[in-house]
Amino acid sequence: MAAWPMPETQAVSDITHFLGGPAGRWRVMHARAVIEAGLPLVDRLDVTPAAGPFAPAGWALRGFVSNQRYTTRTEDDALKARQAGLGRAEATCAALIPIRKSDAWWQLAQDERRAIFEERSHHGAIGLDYLPGIARRLFHGRDIGEPFDFLTWFEFAPDQAAAFDALLHRLRATEEWSFVERETELRLERDPG
Amino acid sequence: MAAWPMPETQAVSDITHFLGGPAGRWRVMHARAVIEAGLPLVDRLDVTPAAGPFAPAGWALRGFVSNQRYTTRTEDDALKARQAGLGRAEATCAALIPIRKSDAWWQLAQDERRAIFEERSHHGAIGLDYLPGIARRLFHGRDIGEPFDFLTWFEFAPDQAAAFDALLHRLRATEEWSFVERETELRLERDPG
């Protein structure tokens, strides 16, 4: 039988760190508290699979990628047919949108959350309208005691910035968003290449 | 604005540790590899919210409690009306059943997993048949890089042991279980009180 890892050596893996501070690949162009308190202002952001070396003046948000929670097979096939990956050379703009939902949301049953998320708020369908221009990845934080339930990371080329604003505007007008009790928005840029 | 925690001081919270070793509240009466490799044999098991002091000869499994993933409002109401809590004085028997599901399971969409889990395998309905005698809590491990996707913890009085065997037998005969690629079973007892 394989050796079993001791807890002392068991790192929590599969968790991505978003590190705000004086250094990092992404320049923070704009930070905004959309609902409730924002984050301390920082100049740069790094996205790394581990905490790593970290400047003292800053913050860290963490989340993990998980399986889809609401998407049906039909919806998933439509997404996969259109979505783009992260890291495209032309995608020099990014956004990080941390949100926390209310206890009322989390006390809903799966069918109730699905009905609000898609049948009434069309969350997936709205995102589909902006593919492949705006690439997206969702990270979960609630289950590991993070201050935000979700960190959504977006990447797009500069000519998609107006489309991205429209996407945010549509999502924030949905019934689903009435369950969002904290939201913050960071807009980022990096050097091309 | 509130001070922001530095990553150095950010423990991963909300994670329960199941520590197998020479010490712990629960005596291991029986351990069995149901599907694929089992766990190293240990005498005792402890269930703690933190890693804490830990004997070198043993193992640790970790998981977090999360929101319900498949349960509808109707099903959730039926569960809540019948379920019992953990820690009942008479519940001196316990079981820990770690399982890992296949990639094929995790590549299914939400509606496909729900159809297998409940409409065709009746996972929730089977569990309901054994309430309130057999209390249960589900811990998730897949998203934090654990070797098992789920750790299910059961507590019951000694006179429920046959019922518990019947519950396991019914679950293992379902279509859902064809997606289980590793399963191990630990049966435990503690002193009364």
C-alpha cells in the first residue's frame, strides 16, 4: 500500500491564490466596492496556484475550481462549443469579481437555486452571449472559510471592454443578484504577450 | 475598513479532520476495502475541526460540510422533519465511509448527476427510510485535493446495526454506485455517555 501523507505535509492543493500587493503580473486599473465594503487598494495582482513569496502590504483571496453546479447537459454543450480558454495573447484585460451571497440563498434547496439562477435570471444564457470574446473561470471560496463565496475571473481583449460592462450590467439586474450581499470589482491590465 | 488577514495567518477553516492512529475517541472495530485499496489499519479514530496534536503512525482524511447539491425543497423538508443530530448519547456506533467517484461521474452535467442520484438510484429516499435511527453527515474532499471525494459519517445506537447494513447494501446496488471507483468502510464504537 502506498505511503499515506501525514497532516504536517498535507498542503491544501487545488486552491488558487489571488494576491493583491505591490507586485504581480496584473496592474490594477480600477477597484470598486459594488455592494458593501471593498478591498484595500493595491497596485498589482498575481494569480498563483500557491501562496508563494508574498509582500507584506496586501491581501490574499483563495478559491478552487469545482464541477458545474447548475448547468444541464444541453447548456454545457453550448458553452463548450463557444468558450475560449484563459491566457490568450490578445486578452490583456482582466477582471476579478469577488461576491458573497446571503444566508437566504444558501438555505434554498438545489431546485430553488437552479430556478433563480437560470430559469428566472438566465445567468448561463447571458454569459453565452459574450463568448468567445470574454473568457471566464469560476473559483469557489465559501467551503474553505473565505470572505467571498465566489471569485469570478474574466479575460478579454481591450476591444471587448464595452461588452464586458454590458455583461455585468445585465447580471446585476437579475433576481439572482438580489441575493448578493457583498461584491467588489477589480479591473486589470497586463503588458501584451 | 477592517484589517485584511495575511496569507501566513489564514488557516483553511471549516475543514473537519478524521485522524486515524493509536489514539482517539472512536475504537476501530472493523475496516474493510470495499472497492480498490483500503486505508492503513489503525486502532482509533478522532474527528476534530483542526489537525491538532497527531501521532506519527496514522493518517488524516479531510472534508468540509457544504450546501446540498441535489436535494429539492420537498426532499429537504422531508429530511429535516425526520433527521437526528450527531452526538446522541445512545449513538455509540459509528461508521466512516470514504468514497471516490470516477471522472465519468464528474464529467456529467448537473441534470445528469441528479437523474442518476435520485430519480434512478433513490439515494435520498433510501437514506430517509433509516431516519431518525441512523444520523448522517456528508463531508466533501474532492475540491481540496483529497484522495476521497466524499467522507460520509454515520452515528447510530447498537440496535440499528442491522438496519445500517441494509442501508449500505441498498446503496451499493444502485446505478449511482457504478461510478464509485474507490470505497472503504470503517466501523467504530465508543464508550457510552
